[in-house]
Amino acid sequence: MPKIFHGLCAILMACTALVAQSPPGLPAAPLTLQQAVARALTGNAALAAAREHLSAVRATKLTASARQNPTLTLLGQGVTLPEVNNDGGNPFYYSANVSRLFERGNKRGLRMEAANATTDVTESQLRDQERQVVLSVRQAFTAMLAAKAALAIAEENLTDYRKTVELSKARLDAGDITRTDYERIDLQLAQFEADDDSAQLSLRQASAQLQQLFGVDRPSAVLDVTGTLEVPAVSLTMADAEASALATRPDYKAAQQSLVLSQANARYAVAGGSADPTVASEYERSGADNTFGVSIAIPLRVFDRNQGEKERTRYEVNSSRFALMAARNQVVSDVDQAWLALDTARRQADRYKSRYLDEAGRVRDNLQFSYRNGNSTLLDYLEALRDYRSIHLSSLNANVQVWLAIHQLSYATATDIIP
């Protein structure tokens, strides 16, 4: 056993040494969309504040469930030392009184009901805030994927055009073209370099925006993401999306719970119009006499019968009913608009993928080959390059719009359209 123990210690020390010798600052593995969402849900500062607020609201249930405390009153009068008061002409007096207010109309139960409803509404609001953060993360993640793809396109175009500039320089040295033609070609390189710089800036900005949702105070330059922008298949119908949204949307659920809360407050206001008696018992000692008594005090609700709160809460119930109707209409509208946006974006993406993207690539390759062999003009070649760059970026943007529409539909239905 000692040999085995020493062997394990040696292996552990060797592993520790290897870890210590590993180069620091190695970039972590690229994040997937699911990992990015999970990281934001755990690290986002706004969500952390909302969770603490929910805990504070839950604590109000303790206050609502508390019963009325009894009151103890002690009284002493004419208390003197026996040796001073020997004649008995000034007898001492003691009293002890215990009283307690008893609530009628189930006020405590109604307070607890209102506190529970308030907690439910706050929890649904937290779920809705999480839903909004998830949407922001998905949008930022997609923007970063799009920025990476746009940077790859810009670098491909820049690399390819630099080859054209090099070939044009060789043709200039050989006397096949004039210096003016070469300089016109070289001047176009500035646009490709500017496109590459802009793409790199967009990628850094997208990374910073995504990390801000993680709760990071200083964005890292080595953050990377992985995923696809290829258009996925969506089998969900509009009717299914509407039904799912009405069943799961936390803001719609919060509107339903707000109606329950308003009704609980209205019942509590009615109970507040009842009179709460105060029952007391008292012990008295006056000189050598001991007495015990019981009393009950009942307020006469002649003028104030809580009329104002009854009226106010009645209107609040009606307001909550209309708010619930508005919330339902908003849910259906959100789903319909997101569905139409997804349908339009898919048609546009399909057109670029099935037709225009391949055509632009063939035209560019043909004119590039033709120009390099002296069979087409410089203007034709530059125009083909601009068309290819424009079509390629438009195709990428169409795919991005599809994913953004999917994220919006997921947000509208409070589900994951694409897991």
C-alpha cells in the first residue's frame, strides 16, 4: 500500500508540473449557441438583480401570514415601601392587562393569497426577462457568426484580388498593359482592404456585445463561437406557434396572474370593511383586594367602511381583465409577424442559394480567367468582382435574416424552434 500511495503522489505531482508548464492565455474552445445562452443566464447582472428581487418578494409572504401580536400592559400606582405606609391610608395599586386584536373576514388568508399572487407575477416577470436575455444572446451570437462569415468573404476577395494585382504587375513589366491600367487595378485594392478592416471591426464589436450579455466587464479578444448559418428546416405551423405561445409565454401568464392578484385585493378590500374586535383580560390588585376582568372593544364602522378601497379594487379588476385581453392579442400578433418575417426571409435565402450565388461565382471566374488572358476589359472584370461581392454578402445577409426570424419566432412562442 505505501508503494501504491507514493506512486499516486508521483503521478499527481507530474500532472501538476505539466499544467504549470502549459503556456498561459490559450483560447478556450469556441462557444456553441446553447453554451452562450447558458453562460448568459448564469452571469448576466440584470438577471441576478431580478432573482434577488424575486427572493425579496417571496419574503413578503412571511409578513402576510403573520398573526396579530397580543399586547401586555403593566401599571402600578401609589406604590410605597411598607415601612413608610404603615397607616394603610394610601393602598398600592397594580394591574396587568393582556389584549389582542382578532381579524374577521379571513383577512389573514386574503393577505396570504395576495402575497402568493404577487410572487407568482414577479416570478413570471423574471421568466420574461430571461426570455428577453436569451433573445439578445441569440441575436448577438448570430451577428458574431455573420461577422466571421463576412470576414472570411472579405479575406477571400482580398487574397484573390491581390493575385490579380500581382499578375497585372507582371503584365506591366512585360509591356502587355499600360501603367495607367495597372494603377487602376491597384487602386481597387484599397476598397478590398477597407472591406477587410470593416469586417474585422464588426467581428470585434459583435464579440464585445455578446460578452456584455455574459456579464463580463472587460471583453476578451480570444472569444470564439461556432455554428452554422445554413437555412434549417422548420416544421412548425402558424397555428401550432400561436397555441404554444398562449400556453408558455411568461408575459401572458403574468397578465393572467395579475388578474388573480387584482381579484384577491378586491376580496381583501371587502374584508377590510368588517369590524375587528379587541379582546382583553385584566388582573388588578388594590391594597388587599384582587380583581379579574374581561373586556371587548368593537369599532363601529359607521362612517368608514373601506368604501374607497372597495371601489378602487373593483376598477383594478376590470383594468386587469382588459390588460389580459391586450396581452393575448399581443401574443398572437407577435407570433404572426415573426412567422411572416421567417417566411419572407426563407424565400429570399432560397433564391440566392438556388440561383444567384452560383451565377455570380461563374461570372466572376469566367471574367477573371478571360481578363488574365487578355480577352476581356478591365471594367468588365471589376464589375464582375463587385457583383460577386455584393451577391455573396446579400446571400449571407439573407441567411442571417432567416436565423434572426427564427430567434424572433422562438422569442414570440417562448420555445426553442431550433433546439
